[in-house]
Amino acid sequence: MKPVKTVRILGAGAMGAAYAAMFTDAPGFSVAFIARGERYMRLKNQTLSVNGKLYPVAVVHPDQNPEPADLMLVALKHHHLAAAVKDIAALAGPQTAILSVMNGLESETIIGRECGLDKLVNAVAVGIDAQNQNGRFAYANPGKIIFGPIGTGDGGPDLGCIREAFNRAGIDNEVSPDIQRAMWWKFMINVGINQASAVLRAPYGVFQSSPDARALMHALMREVITLAAKAGIDLTENDLAKWDAVLARVSPKGKTSMLQDVEASRKTEVEIFAGSVVAMGRAEGVPTPANALVQHIIKAIESRYGT
């Protein structure tokens, strides 16, 4: 894999905008979003505001024979991925590295079926608190990207080149010796903080100060810990404490992506959080009452949009 120059981002929400700004501010990168249709036209004529700084938006259309990307970041909501995998493939050349910073545990499999797992790197974004504030994006904590190989062999993208690109962009990063465990840890976090924040309509500060809010978050997360053991993943109570340490450092006014979705009356990712936990629990014979209850609550919230 050659040194990263062309960075393409699929997903122009808060996280995608934050990473676009970080790469644009660094030397030696050509940064653009991938889009088609109405989104392409809107982005083409848009100026991006991130942390009060304005960025001209570059956008490529997947049907216009674009140059293959060196590094592609996929920052979509799960329910948008199926319609976008062919666009990912259109910009994936022989040397492209694809990192999904999406939530859940399924995106790499879905992308890999279309593009080939040899182009993929497992990755999770932890601690980034990017928000969409009425069309202006902001973040206080850029968080960290943890990544590692899909398989155990020598194939796949060059992790050293990817790390050099993140370092050049000022993005804190870590190559994990056990990326599957890291991905389950992030899944545990999302199941807890995303869903609890949506139910309570609470920013991070509530979870920093309220034992009751943390108790709800931890109840959801402990069901993931039990299921992880069934999958051969060693998550423990220490991983709750590890997350609590991260939580203590984020902006108290920051909001999870699911809370932002609920406040904007958008579809949430409850299916890949509580829905996945409940389905795995049913298959393994493991009770998941906290996630089952929260799934009903969030679906009820969604059903009342516009009323």
C-alpha cells in the first residue's frame, strides 16, 4: 500500500464532517465526500462548518469514474449502508484501505461481501463527541480510532501506512493486538450510553453526575458482557470502568448520536444495538431484559415522531 494521499469519506454527518476537517487541516491529503443524487447536489454547493471554521466541500460522484481512494472511511448509519456498498466498491482500487467507523458489529461483513475483505481493516472510533448543531458541526474531544487486521495472516492493507496517515492528521490512534475484543468493547459502550441517553434525553454530563443514569447504562452493558463470553470475547467489569474513565473526559454538553437522532426525529440504530442483543440472547438462551425493555421504549419514541 502506498502512502495515503486521497481520503474519501462516506457519510457527511457529525463524525464524517469531523474527520474530513481533521484530514483537510493536515498536509498532503486530498479529501472528499462520496455522494450521489440529492445529497451530491447539496454537498457540492455547501460550505462545511466544523468547530467554527469553514471548509470548502469536495464531493465525488461514484458514477463519474472517480480516482480510487487510498483510504476510505465509512461513517454511515447502519440503515444507509446496504444502499451505499456499491458506491464504496466504485472507489475501491487494488490498494484501497477501507475502515468502517460505523456502530455495531456487522458493517465489515456487509462491505466485505461487495468489496472483498482483503481491502478492509477492522476499526472502532471511541470517545469522539461530534455533534450536528443546526447544520454546523462541532466536537470537543476527537477521540481515538482503534484498528487492526480483519484476519490473522499477512494479507490486507498496510497498517503502518494507515497509522502514518492518522498521525499526520492528528487523529489519536492505536493498533490493537485484539481488535475483535475492541470491537465488542465499543459495541458494549454503544448499547449502554447511546440507548440510555436516548431514553433519558440526556447528554454526557448526566451520566457523569447521576448514579441512576450510570446504573441504567451499566445494566444494558452487562448484558453485552454476558453475551461476549458466549462468543469467546473476554469482556469484564473492568471494561465498564475503562469506559467510565473515557466518559469522564468528554464534554458534559456532548450528545450521543442516538440522542441527536431522537431530538431530530430521525430513525435510530436501535435494531443493531438492543435488537442485536435481544436476538443474540434468544439464540444463546441468555436473558436480556434491560435491552428488551429499552428496545420497546425507543421504538415507541420513534413511532411518535411527528405527533
